[in-house]
Amino acid sequence: MGVFAVPLKGLAKQRRLKGQLKLPRRGEGVMESKLELSSEFDAEDPELRVEAANQVGAMNVTSTLWPPQRQQADPTELSPVQQETTVGRFTGSAPAFGAWPFYEADYAQFPAELQPLSEKDKELEIYKVVDFVSSSALTRAFALASRWQKQNLGRSAGFDRLGAGVLSGFKHTNPILLRQLQGLNVLLSWREEQKGGASGALPDLSEEGLLEFLTEVGASDFTQKEFRAVAPVGREAHVTGLVGTTGSALAIWTKDSSLDIQICLGHDCLDQGPAAEERLLRLLAGRARACSLPLRCRSRFTEKGKLLVPCKALGFKLVPGEKHFAEDTSDQDALSNPDFTKAKIFEALPEAVPGLRTWLLLLCLEEQLGLVNEWCDEQGAATLEEVIESRAELADFLTERGDLTPGERQALLERDR
């Protein structure tokens, strides 16, 4: 399959850049490429028209290398204190991407108003359906996802509106989407070099071939495990998108004995992104139906390690044998009590001891302030130091009375400042 590409360098002198991919010889550094932006496709689709900031003063495109130069690690293998030194504060205990559970849906049982779609359906007229099947096309997929990343990282849904969980899930998932797109493109370029210019389609990728590739590019153990979830070994791998001015979505999916949607992510997750994502899922359901294949989709996780079930309106259920995780319920909480505002309540509540509010905020446990105040009153704690010294007892209390995840409990136990 065609997939996309790698670091963006040397963009200042050219207004239109042609992709120039440099493959490393053994022992050399990572692969480099310049971002290719020139095509009629860009002119037709404003959302795909991304220029480098140092050319026209527009938003810059995220530039990263693959394999990632920054050491990656499975968050479940790091202590909360180690995570804090990496991301600024403990953000939960979501598993590595390859362990995100699959959910399945019977497209024959979709609601009447949410039937599987094909490219010609009227409901998709507001989008351009794009199958990114070449490196140059997949460069645009990365440009899209990179732009989404920049637009959403600074956003906050607050606590008094729907979408907090969806936004958090986007922030946690989009960097993985970017890495997987890059890895697939580097793999494609490597396979084309191995082919040596011979005509015809690329041969099937074997497990031995994938291992040779991963070893040659110097992928870490973590990167190898993450990339294997989408690598086209014994199956087809594809990238498909819906691109429109009122919302867009991208999906990486594989096809073998089932059609497995590895990642499906909508842009503007607080507006039209979820609708585009739902329609892209239904389009892929239509392709699964055309091939008489079962449809499966990975869930994703919020920044605090809570699971988001794929499009509940389509009836996705956990695949038997997949691991069950605690679900994010922020949207349901907001729907059931729309006047409830955690942020305002958190600010309005007094703190039983000075500094308690900030300490809990650093632990991502601000919603537990009321219970922690209650514990402090029961135990007679008068200073933050006394709370920290007795944090094991506090952890037991919150586990019994609140919704404290194992990762949050460990973070509380390790936080001594």
C-alpha cells in the first residue's frame, strides 16, 4: 500500500516541493524526505493545502522522524513518577496501542438511519473520499493529521459541556496515528528499494522481511510492537479518509479474514469530526459487507486511561476474549446532569489543608477534592505534609469511596511532594 512519510526539512526556499525520499544504507541515520504539496488535489481541497510556516507564514506542519528519536515506552511499564518526568504529570494507565481491544459490529443490524455506505451515497457528497495509495498522497494524510494535532492540542472542552472524553481521546490517539502513517510510508519506500526497480506489484511482506526492515531502520522494541499492529504482514493495509470543509476523518485499516479498523479518528472532535468519523466507519462497513467480512474496530483511550467504545450508535460490542477496561463516562455524566460543572465545583470547594488543591491537580485527581477533604477532617490532618505522609491510608479511603483507578492509586502512593 502507499503510505506516507517522514521528516520535513529544507522547506524555506521552495514554494512547491516535490517529495525527495532518501533511504539509508546500513548503519546510516534515519530516512529523510521533503514534504510534497504540489497537485491539483490541494487546490480542490482547502483542508489539504498546508504550507510550511517559513514559506507563507501559515501553520507549520509537525515534523518528526520515524523511528521516533525520542525514547518511547509502554506507559503501563512506567511508574507514575517516570511518566511525570516525560509528560509533565501523570496522565493515567492506558495500555500500549497493540493492546487496545477490538470491538465488533454486525452491519446487518445497523439502525435504519445508519446503514453502511458506499462512495456514491448522497450522505458522502459533502466529502471527498480518498484512498491514500501512494507516498505522495499519504504525505497529505500526515499533513492533515499534523494540522489536526496543532489545532486540538490547545483546546479544552471544559467540564460543563459534552466532548471532554472525545477531546482527550483525540489528544491521546492522534500522535499514534501520525507515527503509524510515518512508519507505513518508510516501510513502503524500503520495500520499493528492495524491489530494485522491477516492474509489477510489490511482493507480499513476510514476517522475516518485516523484521529485517525494523532492524535496519533501528526501531526500538516499543516502536516495533506498536508498528506491528498495522504492518501489512499476511494482510492488506490501507489508509482511507473523508475530507471536507465541515469535518474530516482518517482511518488505518487492515483486511484479512476480517476488516479491522486499527484507527479511525475524526478531526474537529468538538464539532463535525465525530460525524465524519461515524460516516467513515459506515463506509468501511460497506466495504466489509461487499467482501462478506466481519467488521471490527479498535477502541481508543483518553489521556487518563479510560476507554472510549467505537461509535456506540452502530452497536459495537467487545470482541470475546479481548480485555475489558473501565470506560470513560464523561459525556454520559454531562448528558444526565448538564448543569453539573466539575471545574466550578472544584474551584468553589474549600481545601481542608493549604496546598491540597494544587497537589491533587498535579495528580489529575482534582475531582476527588471533596472526598479528600472529608478524609482530612476524619483524620485530623492539618498540613499537606501530614496528608502526604499518610497517603497510603488516603489511597485506601479513595479506593473504597471513589473511582480511583490502579494507575491513579499508584501515582498517589508515589507522589511525595
